[in-house]
Amino acid sequence: MDYLEKESRVDSTKKDLGLDERERLILAEELNTGTLLENEHKMGENESEYENLDDRDELTVARIRELLEAHNYRDLKEELEEDTYPVDLADMMEEFDQKYLLMIFRLLSKEAAAETFSYMRSDTREELINALTDSELAEVMDEMYLDDTADVLEEMPANVVDRLLMATDEETRAEINALLKYPQNSAGSIMNVEYIALRRDMTVEDAILKIRQVGINKETIYTCYVTERKKLIGEVDVKELLTSSESKLIEEIMDTNFLYARTTDDQEEVARTITKYGLIALPIVDHEDCMVGIVTVDDAMTVLQEETNEDISIMAGVSPTEDSYFETSVWQHVKSRLPWLVFLMLSGTLTQLVMNKYEAALQIMPQLAGFIPMLMDTGGNCGCQSSTLIIRGIAVGEIEFKDLFKVIFKEVRVAVLISIVLAIVNGLRILIMHQGNPVIALVIGVTMACTVVMSKLVGCILPLLAKKIKMDPAIMATPLITTLVDVSCLSVYFAIACAFFTQLRNI
């Protein structure tokens, strides 16, 4: 290799990796000593250097940083391609500043770069977008699936969205805009318009040839869809194609008994359908029954994970957010938590009113006050147990509103058995610790039984009612149920105490 050729290669590498002049000189030295691989073909010839994968260092953030600082770009490129999944690499890239982030990204192949880009956090994506050239950005956008591209655009600020759209061709831009117009949380908003469509009059040989020609650009090829004038009339999987005679027509082997969803269907229902029937993808049709896209199993998993995170947040009395814990600012945390806390604090006024009503009773028998926290806590815990199980049953489609009386009957039986055990244990505790006489133990035991039954009923009924009136069942979870049970528990407690103790009856 002559000097001019080496210089040309150094300039090219410097441009690709974003290196300064000092690093350029180091690269030139590496070229002279033959430590930098000249092209991908020669890199493949040196694979025997690592005959045993165990001899390699595990690719971690520290390992990547070490290779970058040592300017060992050949080994880093090789390890990135062979030892790292895109989702793991996206996590590791969060640890680097813009300079190293750009260098790592430019060492990836186009396909790996696009997939890694789709897994990145929105702030890291934005930082990378601002650093990439227009041509590099266009390559990434070309390699990404349309549904992933639409997801990225929804998270980006307007100026970044404009630049991303400018990096796509007119046809792709129109398809992306169509996806963005569907209602949020609908099947249309998460579907992928890249699927393989076959005609019923095609032969198996023709179908396989088409899959070979266009399959590389489709998100999945395992299920192909048979359409006629854009209307979905059947589906056929690759297994059927590969095991059938090449001369057979598609209409002879296609399955006409198939599942589908509409663009306006809720994305959570679509995800549940995919999970329930073990589908790789579910076809999506519009209001005219024309096929417009598919929702794949990976998208379904993402939807279910997001819905679970949302339910957990609501059950904890926190407004759901799409950002991670560390991505969310302190002020955003305050805004998401404060409304529920204010509501629950004000709802505690009801508990105060009940206490004020029976203030005279507490003055006559102050020992009654000592049992209030234990009764309220037990009631709240029982209600939360029931609500959690019911909300889970609703989430997985096991329990519906029509099962209300069946659920009530079961929870009452559970509550009766639990209340008997808790009342006996607590009564013995009161007598052994000399916290009251047998009458007080009886009052607490009866109150305990009533509280447990009542809280179990509240915990199982409220989520089902919420589902019936099109509300999120998770809203009727721990915070709200605890507040309702506290008020009911106090009312029942003092009513029973007044019935047992004559000195309290006139209060």
C-alpha cells in the first residue's frame, strides 16, 4: 500500500468515526503496522484469531471504553457485530458521551445500527440524531421498520421530527404520516404496514419466489396474507408453503378461518388476542375490511409491558408516565404523585368526621382507641388482596363483569374463613397481653369479622364496576379502597361497641 493510499484511508476513517488530528496520526501508525483491518473481507479472514469465544473479554461498558481509548477499532467492530445484541448495546451506549456514542454507532453495520437505534432512550436518540449527517440518518431510517419509525417520531421534538422526515423518501413519509393519524393506543397506531401479500391464483413456487424477493424488507415472513382487491381472504404460513407441492395454488392451502382486528380496536385487546392464541402476527383491517397492516408479537409484548407499568403506577396512586424513573425530572415526579396524595388526604376528612362523632365514646372507654389502627390496617390489607387478584384477573381476561356474583360468592366464603381465624388469634392476644376483658375481645373479634368481609367485598366489586363503566380498574386499587374501608371499619366498630356496652348506648 503506497503513502497516498494510506493517507486517503486515514482521512476516510477520520471522517467516519469523528476523530481529531491526534487520533488520525495514531490511526496512520496502525495502518503502517497493519493493526487496522483494511476491509470487511479481511476482517473475516482473521476470525481464526479467536478460535475459542471464551478467550474474549466480555463486552461491557468498561471493555468498550478500553478498546476506544486504545484506538483498537478493529476488535471493537468485530466484538460489536459478534458478541452483542442490539437491545443490550442500546443500554450500554447510554453510558457514553456524544463523541464515543457517535464512534460506536458508526462502527455498526447498517442493520445493527437501525435496530440499536430503535431500542435507545429518546434523549440518547435525539443526541445521536443531532450528531449524524443527513446521509447517515437516511440510511438508519431506511433500515428501520415503519412502526418503529412512527414510535420514534412520537417521542421526538418537532424540529427533530422534521429532520427525520426529510431523511425519508416521499412514499415512506406518506406511510409514516398515515400511521401517526390513527388514535393513540389503537391497533392502527402500533401496526406495521410491511407484510407479505399473496394472490389466491399464485402457485406455491411463485409465492416462495416472492418471499425471497421482498421478504428481506418485511418484519415477518412466517405468515403471509392472501388478499383480493386489498380485502383479506386468507392466510398461509411458510411451513405450509415449504411442505406443499410447488404446483399447488395458494387458494388450495390457505386458511380462511383466521383472526383479525380493526384499526380502531384497543391495542391492549389486540395484544391479548396475540398472547391468547399464540400468534406471531395479527392482521389489521380498516372499516372496509381492507388489510392495512399487521401487529407482531414483539409489539404486543411492548403494549402489555406498558399497560402493566401503567396499572402498577395507578395502583400506587401515581399518575402513569412513559419515561423511566431516572428520565423523569423531580418536578414531573411531584406532578404525578401530588394529585392522588391531595385527594386521599382530603378523603381522610371522612375518617375524621366518624372519629369526631364518637369522641364521647372514646372519652368514656379510651381503651377502644388502641384497637383502631389494627382494625383499619387489617381491613385495608384484606381489601388490597382482593382488589389485586381481581385486577389481575381482569387484565389477563380471566374475570369479566358477568362473573360479579360468582366472584362475590367466592370472596365471601374466603372472608368468613379468614375472619374467624383472625378474630380468634386477636382475641387470644388481647386476653394474654391483658389489653382488655373478654367482652372487649368479643367486640374486637366481631368487628374484625365484619371488617374483613366488608373489605373483601369492596375490593372485589369496585374494580369490576370500574371496568363496566369504561374506567381503568387499577384506579380502584390500594389508595381508594383503603380510604373507603377505613371509614366503613370505624363506623362498624363504634356501632358494635355501642351495642355491647350499655354505657355507650346513649351517645
